[in-house]
Amino acid sequence: MSKLWSGRFSKGSAKLLDEFNASLPFDKKLYKEDIKGSIAHATMLASVGILSSVESESIVSGLKEIEHMIDDGEFVFDISDEDIHMAIEKQLIKKIGESGKKLHTARSRNDQVALDFRLFVQKSNLEIIDLLQELIESLIYISKDNTSTLMPGMTHLQHAQPINFAFHMLAYANMFKRDIDRFESSYKRSSVLPLGCAALAGTPHKIDRVKTAQLLGFDSVSVNCLDTVSDRDFALEILFNTSTVMVHISRLAEELILWSSYEFKFITLSDEYSTGSSIMPQKKNPDVPELLRGKTGRVNGNLISLLTVLKGLPLAYNKDMQEDKEGVFDSVQNVSISLQILKEALLTMHIDKENMLKACSTGHLSATDLADYLVAKCNIPFREAHFITGHAVSHAEKLGKDISSLSYEELKDVDERIGEDAIKFLSLRNSMNARDSQGGTSEESTKKQIKDFEEWLAKRD
């Protein structure tokens, strides 16, 4: 059978053109969205009298049969059909005859592909939201058992102040919560029907776009057809959103890699989610977080790729836009499996609370507390208190001690104004619990954050 658009041409396409031009090898992934959109379109055409009810029913029945054929692996894809839209339409015509030729009334492949792709992105938004929520639930589960687990909080990868491990996990929970907000916002913003715009300027047929939108679950209908057929903002948004998720995943993955090293030994990854060396039998490698870190570059690259494709395109549709899908498919697939395996790696890892606590005894984590003590108890200006504390740190290092272990007499050698009660302020656990301002790391504050997350999750459920 010749191509459905071949009427204007006197020669057939070169085989090389078929291979270069076709998107079918990858956009066949959209077959369910294409069939769903075509069923809605046929139903709408019948409602306005462009199709008879018999024609519409025949089209819908034929499309459902084709969907079952593809589901069961019985559909033969031919690259000469170019894309999934032409492949399905050609099979429909073959199956039901003349009625199938009427399906394309009042639409173009331009608005058809915009619909199919948008439906895929909308579905993917919801699926990724569910996976993000499951990951957050896992982080909350881990946090509830670790509100009193001391660990060194770091800046510049240097010991800074004592925090608890739950507080650290909740930091990532907040990142992933913002990711959910972004996907939900994108879903709402993208809930706009493109079908009915035809090639770029609308159609003279008296169609009912609102009905089509209702049949497909869109909130509204697009308002400018020229913009609609060339709009790929929804694709850029899911690429940005997945890139941001992967950056958050990568940051956590980096810490898991560091924490599982012998230098830290804060955690031990499960054997289920670790690999070995082909030459060094003692090795247990953190390949899961390393791959998570590596895949982030791949997902980020997909965003840059589509931005580059779109940056110089005139209105409306251009064939360049065929390059919009593979990166989105790839990013959605990779962020989905990354979220799933990260959740499992976290839930199965062992947390070494003793090593975390031991690490807190180096690096003078409670130094700031001495400065705060001097300000609050001795009425010393902070800048002077900062200098005195720095001197105390230097004195502790000369003694081979951490500032948290200095005696009252040793503190007195630094400054006569330091009282005996300063010892309490230098306690690592007291230091952590002193930070009880809203959003702070104290046990009480951390438990409040966990409770807020649980309430948020309960409302979502």
C-alpha cells in the first residue's frame, strides 16, 4: 500500500529516506495514547454529525482490535509507515474499509502527535509522583528510628555541627517533596487539549473540542492553534523536573558512596544492592548509587538536547520536533527505575550508629556552642566570642583533644570568663538538641518535621 499522503508525489520514497525520516521505531511506544485519542476523536465526530453512529462504532471497534493486536505482539510494524499514527490508521483502513478513511477528518498529524505526546507526559507525571511519594515514605520510615542518632553535619565536606541522622534524611525528603510539587504543577499546566487544531490554523469542520477534552480528561482546550501544534513546553517541563529529581538523587547517592567507604563506615549497603570486583575478592562496590550518580548526566543531557532542538524553530510544526520524544522516553524510564532502586537500597542498608557517634568526637562540632555561650552567659560580643572560641579550638588541638572533651580547667586557660556551666554547652547531644528553632535539628524539632510529613502523606492518601 502506498503512503497515505502520497497523492501529490509521482515517485515513491527512497529506502534511505524511510530509515532517516521514520519515527516509528520509537514512537510506537505511544500506541495506547494514539488509540485513546482516536477513539475520543471518532466519538466527537459522531456527536456533531460528521460521522454516523455506525461509522464511529466501526472505527472504535477496529481501534480496540488493533490495540489488542499490539498488546499481544501480533501487529507487524512497517518502517515505511513513518510513525505510529500512520501505522494504526493504515491498519484500521485495512480492517474496516472506507469508514477508516474518515477518522482523520478535522485533524492533522501535527495536533495528533501533540495529543499523543501530551497524554504520555501527563501519565508519566502521575507515575513519577507516585514513585516520589513512595521514596519519601521510605525516608520517613528510616527517620522515625533515627531522631537521636548523632552524626556530624558538614559544610564544605568538613565537620561543622552535630545533627541527627533523621534530620539529614528529612532534608532529602523535602527535596523530593518539592519535586512532587513541580510534577503536580506541570500536570495541571499541561492539562490542555491540542486536538482539533489540525495542521496549525484550526479546521473549518464544526467540531466540539470541549467534548473531546472531556472524553480525554483534559481541564481545558488550547486557545491558539499556531502555538498549540508547536508547543513542547510540557516536554521541556518533564525533562527539567526529571533532571531536578536526578540531581537530588545524585546528591544522596554521593553521600551513600562516601558513607559506605571505610573512611566513613556510617552505612553498609545490602548485598542485594552491591556488586563485587572481578579481580579483588574483598571488594563490595556501591554500584547502585554510582549508577544513580552517572545516570544524572544522561537525564540532564536530554533536557539540554531538547532545549537546543527548539531554540531556533519558527512556527509552527517542523520536522525537527520529531527529536522531542526519545529523550523524554529515556528520562522517564531512567528516573522511574532510579527512584525504585534508591528506595530499596535505602530500606535495606545498615546504619552504623556507633561509627556516626564516634565521628562526632572529631572536628570540634560544638565550637559554635561555646561562642553562643559566651554571648548569652558572659555578654561578650559575638565577634570577640568567635575569636575566643577559635583560640579554644587551637588549645584543644595542642592538647590532642576535641573541644567537646575539654575540662573546665582547660577552658579557663583560654579565657577566665568561661564558667563551669560551659561544659554542658559543649556536650554533643546538648549541642544538637539546643538547635530547636523551627526547622532545626533537635530531636523535638525533627520529630515535629516527621509528624508534618506524615500528616501531609495522610492527606495525599
